[in-house]
Amino acid sequence: MKARLIIFLNWFVLLGSTLLVCAVLGIILVDIFSKGMSSVTWEFISQPPAKGMTQGGILPAIIGTLWLTLITTLFAVPFGVACAIYLNEYAFPSILTNVIRASIRNLAGVPSIIYGLFGLALFVQAFRLGTSVLSAGLTLGLLSLPYIITTTEEALKRIPNSMREATLALGATQFETIKDVVLPSALPGILTGVILTLSRAAGETAPILFTGVAFYINGLTSSVNQEFMALPYHIYMLSTQHQSIEQVRPLAYGTSVVLIAMVFLLNLTAFYIRFKNRTQQ
Amino acid sequence: MDHVKLSAHNLNLFFGSKQILKNINIDFGENQITSLIGPSGCGKSTLLRCFNRMHDLSADARIEGTIQLNELDVYDKKNPVTQIRKRIGMVFQKPNPLPKSIYENLSYGLNIHQFPKDEIPGLIESALKESYLWDEVKDELKKPAVKLSGGQQQRLCIARTVVLRPEVILMDEPCSALDPISTRKIEELILSLRKDYTIVIVTHNMQQAQRISDKVAFMYLGELIEYDSTENIFKNPRQELTKNYVGGHFG
């Protein structure tokens, strides 16, 4: 009797925690969508802001966030994947590689505002890139690197050694083995990690604050050395910095809906890749 | 013995400070099947992996002594390991087909060693025939190799090795993951390969060693205890240890 009670309590606590987390998520989503959906129209996502941002849309912020994510991807993915390949495939276990690995894990815990300050000092000032979408994208790339390295390394670890031995024993070089067998097999895992990381990076505000995001720009960002508007910062600005906050509140909620939808689409891609990979095996 | 194809002289292997192989001296005759037997952990798989330098990627493995393929020094830095492994093929304990099609599993090795493109289909066909797999897969060469049964996968792995025309084939317990019928097929295949290749096989199965091998080497705790014809090892072993092991008293 007592044993059954304990089993029931375990089950109840675990299920309860799960439901609680889901409920919080649900409340947030319902709140944002109910208050924001009315302002999400075709004009909203295809027009620039108008009349001191009390009207019009958020096209420059959408474009800015896309630019930002693109630059982050181009910078962080190749370096991150290369670093993970080195750590998992080439580096012999030693104190040095353990120190490198621990440093990377620790980098993942650095607050994002610190990355913002670092990006300001390094990219904006030292490299003289100015406050631009390039500086901001590189800063976000730095922030993303530890996550990409860690998830890629985990994906590579899951490839059994027998797979590597198969091609090595045929006389393939280590590089050919990685390029032809290890990477293709690990690709779904790597892509999932990359996409989850990027969707997190796309919603970051602090790292882009000092490195290039603008309150308002005239026209769209068309090259990497320009300043840009971004969705998360636009939300922050509309909800705290605007002169008539009450009036633009629906626009802030609408912008949130768009940002969540974009991130959700990215996550859906990761989900699709995993699903496709599972059904192929 | 006939011509010596592959040999180890004064071979010692250490993992860190632990010595795994102790002063191994052994010659494998051309076109012979040699079985390496011994209890688990005696170093037979470790020894097998010395011949195609599979320990190269282990950071803490250290090898002393020499291994020769004909007159070639296998561990001479001048000889690229990829060429060594092309000449000394290996089949593993668990079938490990590449996550590609049946055809690509065989064409992979041919491509990386730059065989002429127009010869590849013919080479693949004859390797599959040699491995008794052709009739079963000839209509579905584009099928993923992982969809084959375990026994078929292992024959594919042998075909993948054979297609490169190696001189020696190393086999590390190739039947231990297979059912008796698949095992029988692989054994027939191994016997039929003897005319073209020198085969060294690690096995835990005494009956298998008796059925297929010309010579048998018994190892214990990293040492080569006895190396003789299959008949002598099983009927008239000279060493007490060998007698106890093949008699089933330990292992």
C-alpha cells in the first residue's frame, strides 16, 4: 500500500511539474497572441514604421534580424563545427584539450551583456567595423560558438567508432573518413544544434545593444556596414522607450508574435530534419 | 612453409605503461588461413590490429619491433598508411557497412584509391560474386546497405575489402555476431578466398578454427604460446597451456 502510494506520488510530482511548465508556456503564448494578433497584418510585416512608430509596420526590423542571423550563421557555424571536429576527431585527450573544452563550456555561461561589451571593444572599436550589422552579427556569433561546438561534439560522439574504422581500414585518410562518413552521419544532430542555437541568438538583445542596433533607421539595411533594426530591440523600445507607450502597445505585442513565429519556424525546421532522419533509418 | 607473406618480429605493444603484447614473433604463409585463438584479453585482436596499423590513432599505444609485408616495413614512416591498408584489408567483429547504398559501399574504396572509373562496375560485380552475395543483391544495388541482414552485411564488408584486391585480409571474429547459417556461409567464403589471399582470423570458436584454418596460433596473456598446424594444435599440442585451452579447461 505504502509502496503504491510512493509510486503514485512520484508520478504525480513528475507529471505536475511537466504540466506546470507547459501551462506557463501556454499562458505566455496565449497572452501574446491574444493581444498581438490583431496588429499582425500584411501591412505590418511589409511596411516600415510610420508617424513616430505609432503606425506602419516592422519590415526594417524583420530584415535586420534576418541579416543578423545570416551573419551569425556564416561566422559561427563553420568555426564552431571545425572546432568540434578538431576536439572530437583529431585532438588526443590531454590536459590541454580538457582545458580548451572546459573553457568552451564556461563561455556558454557568460552573460550576454558581457558579449555585447566585448563586441563593442573588439569589433566596433579595435577592428574599426563601427556600429553595424556586421559587428553585431559577429558578436552574436561569438555568443553562439560554445553552443554550436558543444552540440556538434555531442553529435560526433554518437557516431560509433566502427564507422570510422570501416573507411580507415579501406585505406581512407582521416580527413576522407570525416568528410565522407562521420559528418554525413552526424549532420542531423549538428543541424538541430545549430538551428536551436541560431533561434536563441535571433532573440538576443543585449549583445546587439552596443554593437549596431538602431532605434530607427530610414529605409532598409542593405549592406553589412550599416546599422539596423532588430525585432527583440524593437519590442524593448516600443515597450519602455517610446513616448506614448500605451498607444504602441499592440504594435509591441504584434512584433513579439512575429519574432516568436520566426523562431518557431526555425525550430520546426530542426524538428523536420530529425523526423526525416528517423524515418529514413 | 611456403613463401612468408606477413610477419612480426620482436613485437611489443604498450598501452600507456601496460604491456599488452610481449615479444611476438610470427610468420604467416602466403595463401594460408591462420587462426589466432586464446582467451578473452589475451591480445589476439590487439595483435591483428597491429598489422594494418589500426593503433595509429590511439594516443597511448606504443609499438616496438617490426612488421613486414613481403619485404616492406609496415611501420616505416615512408610508407603511407593508406597504401598499407589497401594491401592489408580488415573485416571487423560487428558488420559495419557504410550508411550508403550497397553499390557505394564497394565503390567507396575504389574511388578513394582512384581506380579507373570505367573499371569500377566490373570490379564491383566480381567482388560481389566472389563473396557469394551477387545473386542476392544484383537487382537492388541502390538499396541502403543497412537494410541487409547481418550475415549479408558481413559478406558485403568482406566484398568491400576484396574489391580492392588486397594481399592480406585480417578478420576480427567475423562470425561472432551472426547466426549459425550465416556463419556457415562466411566460413565457406573464407575457404574459397584462400586461393587468392592470405588470411589471418581471430576466433573464439574452436570448431571454426579447426574447420577453416591451415595453422593456428595460441596466445595467452599477451604472449604467443604455440604456433603450429591446425592438426598439431588440436591433437598434439606441445604446451600444457595449449592443451588445457583447446581441451576446454579454461578460456
